Amino acid sequence: MKLAFFMLLLIPGLASAQAGRVDSVQNQSAAIHRPLPPSILLELRRSQRGRTLIYRDTVKAADLEHAHANDTTEGAFSDSAISLIDTAVSLSHKEWLDSELVEVPELARVGNRVHFNYPPAIMTESEMTPVPFDSTILDRMNPVTREVLPFFDQSPIPMPLPIPRPMEAFLELGGGNINQPNGRGFFQEALTDRTSLSLSGDLESRPSLPMNFYLNLASIFHASLGSDPALFPLHSSELDASLGMTDRWLTLRSDSLHGNTVDHSIAVENLGVDFHGDASELLHYSIQLEDHQWDEDTVSETSQFVGLNIASGMTSGYQTQAQIEYLHSSLNLGDRGEAGRFALLFGNRPGEMFAWDAGVASLSGIGVGQSLLPVAHIRYALNPRWEFGASFDPRVQLSTMATLTTIDPFLTSLTGRGAVMDKLNVRAFTNYILSADDAIHLEARIVTRDHDPIFESITLPDSAVAARAQPASTRRIEFTAGGNFLLFERDILTASLTLASTTNLDSGTTLPFEPTMKFEASYRFNSISDMIRSSIHFRTITLPDRTLGMIDIEVKAQLSEAVQAKLSFDNILNGASDFWPGYPEAPRSISLSARYAF
């Protein structure tokens, strides 16, 4: 499914040239412009920053031909839905506007979410010829201000949208030779026009696997506070409060010689608050609060995170940022960890074609001391399709049992906890957008860290095998290449490749459980049928001593508007899947499930 709606924000807009003809064009356009419907306004709240977005329902050929004072090209255009024109950028070539037009038929509104139906007619590449971006328009564009538009239901033209449903939900149940059974569920209720509550759950019962039971429950409350940003931008805030828990039951090997096993349980409870917004055009803020409770049989740990980011703009186009982070953890056995970061940055606005900031950061933590390091970020957009960037951004983290057992659920040792400090964290990247559907991403990173947990397996004197994480100084050199491509008009190919070199600087050895190569590729067959969609996913992981490779196939059938069936074949070649030795985590499996949407 294309994310065509978000590409609407890239649609170029109107410009003005000859004074006499501009007035007549503006008067003519004013009669056909209509305000955005409330559902579209909701979707644009997060991204709309002072832009004038003009809404047209059923674009006429005459409207497009006279949208710009310099337009002389004649042609026939048709639009069965809506078109958005972004007037934040002046128009120099009419063909550029034509090549960026996108159709988005709206299907239904559910609370704050909008669902769209993309027919096969628009799931194809445009036959129009793209026109290169004219970089001189920035010097010749006229300043624009945002137009305050009335609500659509105040317009004399009836609103062509169905009545929104305040609730949506689905329930999915299934099973197979490994999953016995599995289930997923989702529920969202729009409490008011600006508040919503969502609940989700995921259950997997796999008695034959080392992780034989998995349960994840999550809830999110969202509220838009302050003035409506669609009418008064930069004077509102967003609040997200989350509450969730994860429970895992494991069967651990306790004796490598006799094969004895031990049942083991890990539970993690999460509480989080994310509050961000704008106090004015020149003052932006975000606050993050997190609390985690980790329980493993008789051992428990609590950890907290507090983050504050304040960006204060200046009329000259520059801004200053203050970033504060604090992390804390404590075991019920008395051991505790602590880390913090304070950074002060100065630079220009992030939305500029050439965006940069630089400053200094103070990092500290128990066991790693304190460091004062430079911080810098740079991003340069050559044109709307190609951008480059780099950063020098050392961070400080806190390894807790919740984070360590997320990486290795079979970890049985309390070692490896504590602050992790970057001494060097350099990143360079480039993004190239070939078309609306094709993009390439390249990235290179060099990271050196102190007190970084290294996972390893050890055999104890009584032949028992234990997994532990031992702190050490490390260096990671990584290169990543990835892309997304549209093939055969509607099929989608995504692929990513990561090459890495990881070293224990204390011993000079390679880290045992850090992949030296990771490759993933998935192909989604969307052009075969509108009712049946299939995909194939291939992944391979190369470790210093072995290579893992798996192929998964999935087929989804839309039996009706509310019922969907899914057939999954995982690791069809039954390749090795014991990333952690002795624990086959993804053997060959077949499962069938059905989903019902309410």
C-alpha cells in the first residue's frame, strides 16, 4: 500500500508574476478554493508549519490552466477525488505541478485516523515527465502567509465525507504446528474530537520452543491540547500517555551434559508520558518520562528516564537548544546505576535546505566518570530528491536488566548493568529519492564506547551453561545500504544490507554475538490480485563463527470488508535459527489465522 497521502505535502503550489494578471487569477481562484475537511486537517496538524494549503474537490481543466499567471499550456486533466496545493513554494514550471498531482480517494474517518482506499488506477507510476527542481525560485518567490480557513461544514457545499466512526477494532486468532495458539487484538475509541484511547494485545503460545509463552499488552491515551494547530499553528501541544506490560516464559538449559531444563519467567511493566508542542513560533519543547519495572522470579529492578528538550528560535532564522537526559536504575539487591547528559546547541532552523547546529555536551555516569565532548549535526539538501548529512553526537545510555534481556532473553547473569558512554559517535548518510516510490539510503557509522555490555556464553565447572554480559570498551564500524523500489507497476521490493566490524578494545577480539553482515529483503506481490496479497521475506545473519539464513512466505486473503485470512510459512527451508547457542528460536513453522474487523 502506498503512503500516497503523505506525498501530498510535497505538491508544489502557486506563484505570482505579472501584477495585472495576478489579481485576476487570485480573484478567480478565490471563488473555487474550499477549506480542508476536518479529517484532512487532523492529518496535517503535525506537519503544517505556516503553510497555506489550498483544497480543491474535483479539479477542472480550466482551473489548472489558469492557476498560474504565466501558464499557457493547454491540456485535459481529471481528478475523481481531491488535490492539495502547497503555496509555501512558488511555481516556475507548470509541468512540475502536473507531475506532482496525486489522487487520494477518502474511504472513512475513524476518530483521529483516516483510512484511504487506493484503487489499482493510482497504484502505478505517473506517465508524466518529471521536471527538475528550479533552485532559482527561492530567490524569486513571494512571501506567503497562512490563510485561516473556516471549517468545511460551514461551507454551502455539502461535505463529501461519510460520518466518522468513533471506534475501530479487530481480533485475530490462529494456530499451527508451533503457535498453539496465537492471537492479536486492537481497539481504538475516539473519546472526543481531540482525544483518543487505543489498546492492543499480542499473545503467542509455543510450547516446543525455548520461549514458550509471550504476552504483550499496551495502551496509549492521546490528547491534543491548546489551540487547534490547523487554525492557529505553533500554539498547541500533544500528550501521549502509555501503559503496558510484557510477560515471557522461558525454558532454559541448566546442564549442557544431561540436558536438564529450568522454567523461567520475565515480566516488564512500562509507563511513559510524552508531552511536546509549541509555546509560540520561537519556542518549542518536548518532555519524556518513562518508568520500567523488571521482575525475574525473585529479582526485580526499577529504572527511570527523564528527557527535556527546549528549542528557542530567533527572528534571524537561528535557534538554540537545551537537551537534558537523566537515567536511573536500582535492583532490589541494593545495586544501582545512574547516567546523565546535558547538551547546549546553536544552529539554524531544521527546515532549511542547509541545516546545521553545533555545541557541547556533558556526559556522566557511575563507573564511566564524566566527559565534555563536542556535538554537531549537518544536513544539506541538494534538491528535493537528494540530501547529505553527518553528525558527531556522543550519547550516554544505561544498561538495565530490561534492556539486556530484550537483546538476549536467555540472559541469566546480573552482570553488564550500568552506564554506557560514547567516546566517539560519528555518522554520515545520504538519501536519494529516485521517484515517489523509489528511494535509496546509505549510512556509515563509527562508534567507540566505554562500559559497553558484551554478551557471551560460559560453561561453569558443573557443566552448566550460562549467558552473561560483561562490560568492556568497544569499537563498531558499520556501513548500511537500503532501498525501496516499485516494480511491475504495483509490486514493492525493500532491501537492506549492513556490514559491520566490532572489536573488544580491551582484548582486541571480535565480539561473538555481533553480526558482521546482515541482509534482509522482502518482496510484496501487489499486482497479482486485489483480494489476495502475498509476500516473501529473506534474511541472513553472519556471525564470527556461523551464518543463519531464513525464508518466510506470507499470503493474505481479504474475504470480505471485515474478514481477512492469513497463511504464514516461516523458515521454510528449516535453516539454523539458534542465534543464541542451544536455543532454536525460529524453526520451520506453518500457521493459519483469521482476522475480524469491527
